[in-house]
Amino acid sequence: MNKELKQLGIDKKNEGAFTGTKWKKAGGEKIVSFSPVDGREIASVHAANRKTYDAVVEQAQAAFEEWRMWPAPRRGEVVRQVGEALRKNKAALGKLVSYEMGKSLQEGLGEVQEMIDIADFAVGLSRQLYGLTMHSERPQHRMYEQWHPLGVVGIISAFNFPVAVWSWNAFIAWVCGDTCVWKPSEKSSVSAIACMNIISDVFKANKVPEGVCGLVAGAREVGEWMSNDTRIPLVSATGSTRMGKAVGAAVGGRLGRSLLELGGNNAIIITEHADLDIAMRAAVFGAVGTCGQRCTTTRRLIIHEKVYDAFKKKLATAYKQLSIGNPLDEKNHVGPLIDQDAVQQYMDTLAAIKTQGGKAVVAGGVLEGKEYKNGCYVKPCIYEASNDMPIVQHETFAPILYIMKYNSIQEAIAMQNGVPQGLSSAIMTLNMREAETFLSHMGSDCGIANVNIGTSGAEIGGAFGGEKETGGGRESGSDSWKAYMRRQTNTVNWSDQLPLAQGIKFHI
């Protein structure tokens, strides 16, 4: 990794406060990033203290006054150049993401490609921030609506997508005219610093106001400062439902806006009319990709009783073929969990499954051996379970898959919807009526509903997010840009009279 770290401007010791082109002395405690791949130290980052945090936010406020005056296409041109810089650094950044987070190299490179794709999307969006015109009930009046930038956008991201989710928010917010302050996960701060180094030259070359892109590294308290900060009208937070509830309460308490992307408990319904080969590939990748550490990970398979036994057998055979090990080796399908805390949660879940009556199809456990010496590698596992078991209702960020039977499509949809979370869902069927029922108002209650593809792997062109305890937020494509702006309704009277709405008469 030394060559990649050098290319990305990463030192052994780094400051965790940035304002667009300048690093500031952060002043906080030292955070050491260890790779879950082999347990080695990557680098250290000094967290921001409260004084430095305030300075970065104040810089973002000041930059907003100028940045919002730049024409949106000019802002889009800056983002286009950021995308080009990411293309040049894709291999190095993708490898760092893989090494720091533990996802496969293909997924690390894919995450950087998502950043490039959202940059391309944002460039086009910079010329399409459309409003509407409406007909007024009053003669010689014109009504329309327009969208204005909000101000400073706070971004709190999770460790499992160390860089992509930041870009989903920041690149869209920038073309909308907002400035951003990013608090990355303390478990993946080095990847965040690499992103700042990549964009720094682009910002300098375009004379972007200092403060448009801010970063404040740190642990939970930095996120709490951001959530309670009235200078930040919108906080976009990605993480657990527990974290999201705290952020939502704090931001809501000051009547700010929050965009929440929280937990998932995603299911695939496999009907008797499914192509079982396609269903198998979707289920296995969805369950074990990123070692089960995606919010869109497949955690439940709801299988029709007519194909249940055959599919269970095929699934167990597929799991035996999985190669687990160093994610930088492209021959491996599954890498490590992020750290020992995640391993403990995995083991606690296995104990709960046993206590609550789950039956092992492919048993779990921690892997041992020279190549697994850091203790973060675990076995992807499968358990037969009931949908109403407390542990099944809970999201565990690990490669644990629950399988269960159903009889009717209505029963399957009720099981799919019968959890607190509502992010992603899928059905495997070649039956049009089953597919359309699943996609209708009688079907999936999730923000994402797929047919004949899995729950994982969303494209940036669509709005990403979910319902219920997933938080209700929407990021990335479609019209998600509206979350980063404020709507204004305008009426222009071009007559020589002052008619009132609803025909009201007022003489003076």
C-alpha cells in the first residue's frame, strides 16, 4: 500500500480538519486506522476539537455567500474536473478503500466508480435545476416556483462506504450551490483524507472559495456537534437506526432538516416461478458481498415451499465454494469484518439464533489460521428461522442469512414487510402477476423494490433510500437534489390593479 498512500498524499500522521485546499491543525485526539485485512496500521488522523470544528463551519458559511453566486453550470464544471481527478486516482483510491474497510478490491474500485458516475450525473444536473410555472386565479398575474441553495450541508458517513456516500451528497449539494462539511467514520478516516487531497488541486485551479468542501474527522461527539448546529440547515447521516434516531431528534429539535439513510433488513422472495440459477447468484452475492456489511445486504430469503428444499441444498453447496481471505486478492469472494467489535456482534447474534430456535444450514464461526490471525474473518452462514424471531427482526452487520418458507404471494409480501426496516427488497419470478403485485401498492413497502435482481447494487440514476426505520431519506439520482435546496413560490402582478385571492374585496 505504500505506493498508493504516497500517490494519495497520505502521511503516517495526518490532520483531520480541511477547508477545501488547506489542512488545519485539528487539535483533537489521535485516531489510528488499522486495516481489518491484516491488522496493520495504515496511518493516524488527529480528530477535530470543538474550536477547529467551529472554524471549519464558519469557513463553510463564509464560502456559501460567494459559492451560491457562481452560475450552476460553472459549479458543475468544477465537479466534472473532480470526476476526472478521481478517474486518474481510481486504482490507488479503490485499493485504499478495500484495504481500510475490508471489502473486495473489485468492490473498492466499484465504489470509486460510483463517485465518478455521480460526478457525471451532477454535471448534467447543473443545467437542469428546474422549477415550475402555474396559472394564477388572478388576471395578469404569473406564478412560478424556483429553488435556492440551503447553505451548509453536514454529511455524516459510515465505514462501509467510506467515500461513495459522501460524494452522493457533496457533488449534488455543490452544483445546487451549497457548501459541505463532512464527518467521515472514524473507522475509515484515511480514505476520506485521500479524497480531500484528490480534490484540492481541482479547487485551487478553479479558485473555488475556501470552505466549499470541509472535513472534520472524529468520533461520535463531532456528529453530535453537527446535529445540534443551527448553522447547518441540513444534516445527511448514514448509519445505524440507533444513530439516525439520535441525529433526527437533535436536528428536529432545532427545526432543521435531516436526510437519513439507516438500517436495512432486506429480503428476496423466491417464488415457485423463479429462475433458480439467477436467484442463487443474486442471493449469494447479496448476502456475502462486503462480508454482509452493506445496508442493502440480503438478510432474509423467503422461499416458496415447492422449491424450498431444492434451493436450500443449492445454497449450501454454493456457500461451500466461497473463498474467504485477503480482499486484495481477486480470487477471494469474502473479506473481513471491519473490527473486533463487529466480530463480537456477529458471535452474539449466532448465540441468539441458537437460543431462539434457529437451525443451522451452514454454521457460522470465526476463522482461524495464519491468514486470519487478526481475528476479523468470519464464516458466512445460513440459518433456518422464523420471520418473527427477535433476532431476525434486528439488523446484524455481518454475513448471516435467514431462510424461511411461504405458501402464497400475499404471505410472502407480508413477511417481507414484517420488519421495522424498509430499505431494499426483491422478488425472483417469471410470473408477471407476482412481479406486478410485488411492485404495486399492495406489495413491498421498501424504498427499493427489484424484480429478478438482488437487493444490493443500486445505480446512481435512481433515488436511493428507504422507509420506516430506514429513515425516509433519498440520495443520489432522480430528483433527490431537491433535498439540498429550498423551494420558493413566486407571484408577479403585472397588471395595474391589486386583485386579491379567493375574490376577497378590501377597500381603503
